[in-house]
Amino acid sequence: MKCQMYLLLLLLISSLILSAADEFSTIHGELGGSVFLHLKKAWLLNDGIIQKDNTTTVGRFKNNFTLVHSYKTHATLFSNGTFRMDRSQESDSRNYTVVTHDKDGRYSGTFVFQVIITIPPVYGVLGSSVFLYQKKGNHLNCSDLIWKKDGSWLVTFQNSTPSFHPENTIKAEIYPDGTLRLDNTQESDAGNYIVELTDENGTMIHTEGHHLILIEENKFEIVDGIEGSPVYLQLKGGNMRESSHIEWKRGNTPLAEFKENNTGYHGDSKNRSEIFSNGTLRLDSTQEHDTETYSVDVFNGDGNIIQHGTVRLFIISYKETTAVSGATGSSEFLYFGKTEFQNIYDIRWKKEGSLVAEFKGPTPHYYGDYGSRAEVFNNGTLRLDETQETDTGNYSVDFFYKNGTKNKIHTQLFLIDAVSEPELNYTCTPDGKVEFHCFLEKGADPSFTWSLNYKTLDGNSAPHSVKSQTLVLKDITGYVVCTAENSVSKQQSPIVFYSCEESKEVHPVYVILGSSVFLHAGNENAQSTSDIRWKKGDTLVVRVKNDVPRFYNDYRYRAEIFTNGTLRLDSTRERDSGIYIVERFNRHGKLLCTEAHHLITITFTECPQANGSMGSSVVLFLNNEDHIHFSNIEWKKGNSLVAKLKDSAPHYYGDYRNRAEIFNNGTLILHETQGTDTGNYSAEFFDTNGIVRFKWITQLLIVDTEYRPVVEYICLPDGKVELHCLVKKGKVLVFQWRLDDYILEGENAFCSVKNQTLVLKSRHPGNFVCTAVNQDMEIRSDPASVTCAGEKPFLLILCCYLYICICYNILRFRS
């Protein structure tokens, strides 16, 4: 309303002075921007005066130009005759009159510039969020920042602290850079919003305005265009029969019009746009700066607007990433690597055009049934839990940036049922063959592979026949495994040792590399047994006949067999892994029974205790060796899963989902640690057959930082160093000191230890650690090294000593 009154006043003043003006022109500018009045050089040769509304003197020129005080800070006259006003305000919307006189003081002419300062429109959808940001202002250069709505202050931002008007009813949030976000917008939120920046002296250094127009969602259209490609902006539901004039605007600037079957274009759109009779506007060779809100008005023959439309155009950077495949019932991550997120204000995920999740400012929002099983992170990553087949589809994410631009990334998610653990059954046929069948409870598009005695069977041959889920063997004995897999999973059946007289499932026996293991033979028919044979595959390990054992190969040095048939292997090696079969025979050579064991050797490492402070990040098992060749790595706390890396895809469990990271080399990082994270942790590394090959265990202790000891030291003048172990909180019974891996205690030539004080009798390199011990826990300090100012390197001192000794001996010899 205020702006309309200014315009009416301008028209009135213009009508009064226009008849007296020799030249008249209209200049348009935006609030907070710069306005240029192009004076003719010929005028500057005369004496002249510039007045605002014929009352207020802006400046005078005679030989050189002089501005009055109120305009000195934001106006400049250039040598080419251009007069520029910066940081324009609404009050600058006036008529500026230039009156000139010749050298003799005679009147020579009057020239009028009509300056119209407008507030650029910003369009938003009712009920949604709208961002109002500075296009040119720099919040880092200001001391105070204030937002006003229709002349009344809404929020101030001073010393990084926001303060909202006590009677404010608008749901809003302000960011450190001055951007204002309005949430759940209502009709009453529409209006003029002005931001003012002032320096520490209270001088205004920048101002900008936004005329917020809120439109119902069904009347507001969003169009995405690819840079360099044409885009069409259409008028929906237009009544072209009654129209005589159609006008498109970009923001507040006329762009194109269709009137009485004639077209007209403005600005840079002349060479790359076309307007059609149905109101559609086509923009060619689109560029990033074409991202803007466009409006269209349809006029009837009387010049009245009969229809209005609004289109928000985004010229986007479009990227399509590799499709993601996953298993139903699992957690899947849709992640796009490094993206510049510091200027992003909104992240919006969609599936087939329907909203899944949205990150507006600091708060995520979820839609539909994704609310309980989705999480979007502030770097744009989307995680879907408990995935279903219906989650398969096309996904896209829009990144909305502070400057009003948008990027779009598109991907596809394919979900199928993972294969279950195969069940293996077999039948002995009358012709002496054995027919195996591999059954699955679930699993989409599975393929099957078979192995006999650890060797893969493929195709058909004389002793075997393979056909998908069926295996037929003839005149072969041993242990059989069926493996089922599809594009997202792989499972192996238990190993079955078979014969047509009996069959037994082979269960794994784990042994730590280098230790001893017992393989039991069972007691069945033990009294009638006269011959016991242990084999690894087809190779004899030991045979006991008539109570006399005979060992083979190197087993004779590291194996022992007991009277009940139990075999003990000592100093186990990696190649000891395999299937061990024990056979019992009676004195007539009849096979009485068999027993099979799958021996698996694993490397077991106990890592040092890890310590962390509450709220910090802790690294467990940082190792340089890359274990990516393991198909599965599992971290557990006690018996509960923390994280898993399967086929290079991470999975997280429980409350670790939001604060754990697992890497290809097995390293686990816990962020934002809590007291409940204290406990025993283990990492297991599985090979492609699902067998554990490496296992690491460690302990994690999370304590309050005030309980953690801190080492401080003092360098004494006599060359000694005094170290103190300080604990802010908690009762400590005993203090222990270490230098690297050596325990320091008592009194000796090197040091003196008295509970929490350690005195070094000479300076020594290395890391000193203090451990505070009480009845509940042991807490170690961070390593501390001693560096005293002015100390000489040891080698330099040694060299000087040797030099003195040599010189002394030479002088003594000469004397």
C-alpha cells in the first residue's frame, strides 16, 4: 500500500513538472541495489544542480562535482557523466531534476529522471517453507542484522544471537548468514520483508527486500530444466478465447508477450525464447541464471487480468548414478559421495515423484510408512531399513541451495529376497547312485554350485552329474556342500558326509592358530573296534591297529591319539584346516562307524585396551593391512552385533546406526561415545565360504573426562624432570607409570617413583603413560613426551665428550 502511494505521488509530481522538462526518462531499480542516472557530458560543462522532488538538493556541479552530506556515503559521479546511487531505499523513489546554467548564469535546460524503486517478488506455496536470503549482502562485514515485515521488526541477529519480536506469530528461523526461513506459511505471512545490515557504528551498509507472494499449491508449478536444453513454461487451464493479451515476466521484469497475434520480447530473451498463442513460453539454451520464478498474466479485451499463473523454474545439474541392488529385510544406503553441503538449505528425497524424506534446516521429516524405517542424514545420504519389495523403484534427491539453485541426482533401487541357508537332502538309488537335492525356503533367481571334498563340480562326467538344484554321484564318497546365491546374497549349506548306510552333518571345530585341539571319535562300538583310522581328506593322519598307533607325515611330531580314539593336534597350522574323518573297523575289517569334523584354524589377536572419553570418537583395531578380500566382517559387543561389512556394504545395528563407521580394513569408529559403550568387543573376518579366519578382541573403556588422568611435567635446573599424574575426579588407590612398554617402579639409577609422582634423574626420550587404578577400573592417560628447553641432543653431547677425551690423551702422549 505504501509503495502504491509513492507511485501515485510520483505520477502527480511528474505531471506538474513534465511540461517544463526538456528531457524526461524513467529509471527502475530494486531495493538495496544500485541505480544509474546517465547525465550527458555536455551538462557537466555548465553549472548545475540536482534536486530530489525539486526541494532537496542532492548535489551541485561546477567544474567538479560536490555531493551534499546525506548522499556522500552512497552516491558517486563518474567522469563519463554517470551518477550512481548505491544501497537504494524506498524513499529514493522520487523525481530527480537536473537544472543547468551556462557560464554567464543564464538558464540552459531542465532534465528529469523518474526513479522507481521496487521490491522484487518472491513466490512461495501456502503451507510450505520459504527461504528469504541476501543476494548481495555480506553478513561477515556487519555488526547487526535486522529483518522487518511491512515496516515492523521481526527478528534481529546481533553477536550471533537471534532475537524475535515478542509478539511475533510467524514460524521462522534465522541462520548465521542472515537467511530467514518461514515455515508452515499462511496468507497473513505475505508482504514486504526487508533485511538491513549495519556496521559497529550503526551505519547502514546494505539493505535488500523481498515482496513475498504466497500461492495455493495447485496454482504453483515447479519445472526442472537441464542446462543448455530448451524448457517449456505452460499456462494451465487457460481460457484463450477471451484473451487478447498474454504477458510473461521473469521476477518483476517483462520477458515476452503475445498481443493481437503479434509477439514481443525483452532483454536477453529476444534471441532465445518464443511465445505461442496458447500462452506457452519456450526458453532455449537455458543457463543457471535462468533459475527464477516466472509469472504469466492473461488479459481480456478491456485490459483486465482474467488469469494468473506462476512457475518456479530450476535449471539443474542433473546426475544419474549406478543402480543399487539389495536384499529385502536389510538396510540399504543411497549415497552419492562428496557434495558441497555448506550452502544447502533443503534436501528432498522422492520415489516415483512421491516424497520419502526431507531435510529442512536442522530437522528431518518423513512421509508415509517411511517414518519408522528411513533416516536421512545432513550429507544427503538416505538409509532405508527393513526394506520391502515395494521399495524397488526410481529415486531422486533434490539439493536446494541458498542462492535459489537446485541439483538433482537420480538412481534406481532393486530389491529381491536374499537366499536362505540351503537344506541338503540325499537319496540312495537301487543302482548304487546317490542323488542330492538342494532346497531353499526363499530367495529370488537363485543359482546353485556344488562341491565335493572342497572341489567344485561343474557339468557332467562319468562319476557325477550336476543339474541346478540336483547332484548325482556314482561310486564316490566324501563330503558335499551346496551353495546358493543371487545378485544380493550367498549362502552355503552345512557340510554333509554321506554314505548309503548313514549320513552325518559335519559341524565346524574352531581352533586358535598355534594351539591344541581335540577331535573326538565317539564311543560307538568302541569295545569291538580293532582298527581306527584318522584321515584328513584322503590322506592318513594316524592308524591304530591292535592298540599300536602309527602316525604319518609330520603328524608324528605333533599329534597324539588316546585309547578311546580321540585325536589331539598340537601346534596347529593354517594348512591343518579341513575335513577329518575317523573310521572304526572290527577285527574282520568291517566298517563299524564314521565320524567327521570340519577343523577351522583361526588367527586370534588380543588388542590392547582402548580408552575414550564420553562424547568423543574412538577407533577400534586400526590396521594398515587391507582385508577387503574377506567377504564379511562382523563387529560385536559381547554377543550383540554392532556393525557388519558384507560385500563392501556397511550395515549397522541398534543405537550404533547413527554413530558407527566400519571400513574395508576392519577398523570400527564409534562417534559420540556413551558410558554404556564400555565392554568387550570382537571382530571376526569370514572367508567366501562363511568361515571365520581371523578374530580380534579388545576392551573399550569410556570414562568421564574428569576421571581421566593427565600427565604434566617440570624441567628442573639440575637436569632432572618431575612428572605428576593429575586426576580431577574420583578416588585413586594406586598410580602406575610406564615408559613405552616398560613398567617404572621403585627407586633406581634411572628414576624414582612415588605414587603419582615420577622423577627422572636424567632426561630420556619416549612416551610416558600414567594409569590411575581403583577398585572399579583402570584408566590410562594419553601418552606424554618430555621436551625441555635448551636440552642438547644426546649424540652432540657424546661427540663433545669423545672429542675432549681424544684431545686429552694426545696432549698426555706428547708430554
